[in-house]
Amino acid sequence: MDCIFCAIVEGKAPAEVVYQDEMTMAFMDVNPANAGHTLVIPRKHVPDIFAIDEETAAAMMRTAVRVARAIEAALRPDGINLIQANGRAAFQSVFHSHLHIIPRWWGDGITLPWRPKPGDPAAIQTTAARIRAHIEEP
């Protein structure tokens, strides 16, 4: 497997690591959207949200909260985005699950990738029913 994030975990590729524990690692994005843009990854290779187990996902979120609080204290942004992409159509470019923590400032030029507009209530209800039918119980 040729995975840059696995190479970072193994110490075979450089990264500016800001936090790590038994299950996760957080390091600076080399193509940052803003100063402080940090990635949180599981130490084990998991390609996306469809393959991740709940324990690993929870560990990633715990690390994201810890790192987001540190970014807030260190950089004092006006806000923070958490972005997680799955599949090429959703802009995933590295196929090792990761969560972007992006500090935001008013006027930084970053925009939403969609334009919010009211949905059709009947279509929303139908789609919700389809999703509920596939929710797995814990």
C-alpha cells in the first residue's frame, strides 16, 4: 500500500505533528486552507467513514476536540470548520480517513461548497424514511 498518512504514522514521511496518542495522530496540513489547518487521522489505515469502526471514529473526534481547543487558544480564530470527506465525489484525495480542522477568520475567502436553499418537505420526509430503514442499532 502506498499511503502518505501511513508513512507519516510510521515515521517514514515528515509531518509537523501537534498531537498523538495510541489511536490517533494530528499534524499540520501541507496544503493549508488557513494558518493552523490541522489533520486528524487514525493511526491504523482506514480508507473512509464506511470502513471505520465506532471506537476509532470516537477516538478521532476526541482528538479533534482537543486539537480544536488548542487552535482556539493559540490562534484565536473567529470560528473553526471540521470537514471530513469520503470518496472522490466528496473531494477525498487521500484515501486514509482524516478530519480537517480549519481555523476561520472573517474575510478569509473560504466559502461553502454548496448554496443552501429550501428543500421539498415531502422529499426530505421520504429520504429520511429511507435512511432510518438502514440505521444499524448499536
